[in-house]
Amino acid sequence: MAQSVSIGDALITYLRENGLEQSVLDVQIEEVWPKVMGDVVNQLTRKVEVKDGVLYVRVNSAALKTQLFENRFELVRKLNEAVGANAIRDCRIRGGCTPLTWSRR
């Protein structure tokens, strides 16, 4: 007798067997960022990207950069929890104040 398998389980198995699971998780992390971090943090975020289990975040605020860095382990935990997997193993925060361009008249 054939064993019944849910579509979700079959899809996860297919992704794992074809080396695509991490790529899907990377995209999911990028999509849940606004929900997990909230409107204010999301507005100050220039870019969120996940590559090979490493979260790269670029922000517009030096204060936010410091705060995210100090709470990076909690950040990783919350994002992994949001996607239901250990998608992120490390976090890199970049950014801060962008230098002003001075011009003479």
C-alpha cells in the first residue's frame, strides 16, 4: 500500500534533494524582515540580503546599526523562528551615516 505524503512534505523533500532549501529560506528571511522588525526599523533599512546562511543588513542610522549589532543573536533567533528553520547562522550589520557631499558655489 502506498504511503500518503502531504504536498508540503513532498515539496520540502524535493527542495532538500535538489539543494534548493537554503535558497528558499534566504528569500523567506528577506520577506519576513519588515514584519519581525517593525515599521521604524524597516524604514531605516536600506537592504536585507541572505547568502549562504549569513544575514547582511545595511541601515541608514549609526544608532540602529549599533543596536542591531548588540542584539544580533536575538535578531537571528527571531528571524529563524519566523521561518521555522535555522536559516541564518551569522549576521553582519553595515551602514550608519552616509558622508555628506560638500560642494562649493
